Amino acid sequence: MTTTSQVNTGVRRRAQALVVLSFIHFMLVLDDSVVNVALATVRDDLGFGTAGLAWVVNAYFLAFGALLLVGGRAADLLGRRAVFLTGVALFGAASLLCGLAQEPWQLVAGRFLQGTGAALASPAAMSLITLMYPGDGERAKAMGVWGGVAVLGGTTGLVISGVVTDLLSWRWVFLINLPIAAAALLLAPRLLPADERRPGARIDVPGALLGTGALLALVHGLLRGAEHGWDLAAAVPLLLAAVLGGAFLAVEARTADPLVPLAFPARRSRAVALVAALLFTAAFFALSFLVMLRLQNELGYGPLAAGLAYLPYAAGVLAGVRLSSWAVARYGVRPPLLVSFLVSAVGLLMLSGITAGTAYPTGIAPGLLVAALGSGLGFPALAIAAVADTTERDAGLASALLGSVQQVGGAVGIAALVGIAAAEGFTFALQAAATLLLGCALLVALALPGRRA
């Protein structure tokens, strides 16, 4: 018979596990952007050329985005806790390599290994949360924490990078990961539920190679096009991605134990959530990139000041996450998503009016707050929709699909909307991003099944 004391102990244990998993998730998302402010110092210290410096950022994106499907499937087949701990250990070791790098290639290699560790740890962590919190209400609250941490990691990376680089050294941008990874490796075995390797489990190697290659080529082509223009060097990897993607679908349709069973992402609610997540992430990656450039290039903000200008965004995200958890538990995912997309679109339209003479308190902070509120409402609800009705057999796969879509969405947003900004201007680009969000609202209204939790 289960006693009240045992129930309370179980609740505390799950809460502590959620804290550990969320801190790791914060660290993984933080490293998407934490190096950006330090790039000039890294270039001068290690002797990077301009083209090589871009790989300090892109190596992480490429490895993280391309290997997520393999990481998620490995978690389902080989044990989530084991894969999570392996990913955290690899990420910590790679962070040490980055922090101690003496040559450009060492830093780029370290960043690629960081992305590989993140691709193992992230879907395993999210699937653990999905299974630890099976009820709709409690899952909404847990995913609210998870989604809020993700958005905060992405927005505070610039602030942390500016402070650490100014006060210490660019090397500490990476070395600060070590105590977090060490604490997780110490605490996770005590807090996370143990799961066993599935008997007879094997990873679909042809599917893994084709899927990873397709994602790698796609993300590389998009990033190349955004940075250097849509020339042949960008077109070739995009064409290769299409060929590999077609081969991947053909292999998965014939494989007895596929990496991604084709019926799994085709389920209507999951398909809608994944498409919406792609567009939503594209809009918000472009928002952060374009507004940060506008603050520094047009308004004369320094890197640290520009990072601090994003603090209202963090406050708006926290408020949105809190509302999202309550709303999803009460109404299901569709109403919060509709409100999120509409509020986010309004925030982007407000920010599209930033000019050289715009005052921060009246012309920038309000738009950041509104956009952040919509972001905080949306990301947890999208995560819940993407992992709905998953089980022990496929929770890692669902988490990996969402992560892959978000990574590709980030690359698409930077490639497409930054290209639009270069051709048509900042205002038109943010208006285009707002249009994407209105398209998300229409998609959810028409295609996502309504369901009260």
C-alpha cells in the first residue's frame, strides 16, 4: 500500500529530476547563442579567418540538428537515462576542449562534439519528462517549465556572453558548462527513473545515415545561403538534402524497424504541431537576430547593452509560460496556441517600426514584452501537442522530431527572413515573420483537433 509519505517523496523526486533536466536543457539551448558576442575576441585570440569564424557557430547547429533523430531513437531503444548521461558527459568534455582550444580547428571540433552531445541529451531529457508526467495537467506544468527554460536560454545567451567575455575571458563562455554538467552527472542517476535497453533493439543504420545526411545538408545549405547568398555553394547541399530525404523515405517505408515510422509524424495533431513549430521557431530566431542587429547598427548599442535590452523579453516569457501551463490544463492546446500566435504577431508588428530614433522605453521594450508573452504561451503548448499520446516505445522519437523541426526552423528563419531584410529592409522582414505566425494561427484553427485536457 502506498503511503502519503511515499507519494510526497515521489513528487519531490520528480520535481528535483525536472530541475536537473531543465538546467541541462538551459545549458544546451544557451550554447546556441552564447558564443556570438565573444566571436570578435575569439577571432583575435586564435587567428580565425572570416569564413572559419562562422563555423564556430555553425558546427554546433549542424551537429545538433542533424543528429537529433538518431539521439531520440537511441533513447527509446537503448535507455533514456543512459543516453542522457552519455550526452551530458560528451557535452561537458567538448566544452572543456573548447575552453582550452589553442588552434581554430580545435574550437570548431569542440563545437561539433558539443552539438553531438546535445543531440543525445536533449531528446532523452524531454522524453523522460513526458513519461514522468503522464497526466495532461501535470505535463502542461512540466512542459511549461521546459519550454520557458528553452526560451530563456536562447535570450539570455547574449547577456551571459557579454558579461563573461568582458569580465573574464571568452574561454569561460564554455568552461561555465563544466559545473552544470558535473552536477547533472552526479544527481541524475539518483533522481531519474531507470529504464532498460529494449530486448533485440537495433538502430536502423541506413535510415540513420540517410536521415542525418539529409538534415546535415539541409541545415548547411540554409546557413550557407543566409551568410553568403544563394549561389551554387548553397544550392548543391539543398539539392543533396532533397535526394537524401527522398531516399530516407523510401528506406523507412521498407524497413521492419525504421528510425522514423512514417505513420508516426503523419498523425494529424502531431503533423500540425510540427509544421507550426517550424514556422514559429523560424519567426523567433529571425526576430532575435534582426532586432539585435538593429539595436547595435542603427541605435548604437554595444554588445552588452544590446543583451541587457532583452531582459524584458525574459520577463514576458516567464509570464507567458505560466499562462500556458494553466490554459493547456484547462482548455487543451488549441486555444493557447491560437492566442500565442496572434499575440506574437502583434509583438513582431510593434517591433517592425524600430528606427534610429526609436526610444527604448516606449518603442522597443513594449514590443519585446508582447512578443515574449506570445512566445512563452506557444512553445510549451507546441511541445505538449508534439508528444501527445506517446509511450515508452516512441517518446524519444517524438521529442527528437520536435527538436529537429526547431533546429531546421531556426536555420530557415535566419536564411529566409535575414535574406528578406537584406533585400527589402528590416520592417518588411518582421512583417513577413508576423505573417508566418498568422499562418500558424490559421493552420491550428483549421487542422488541429480541439480537445479539453
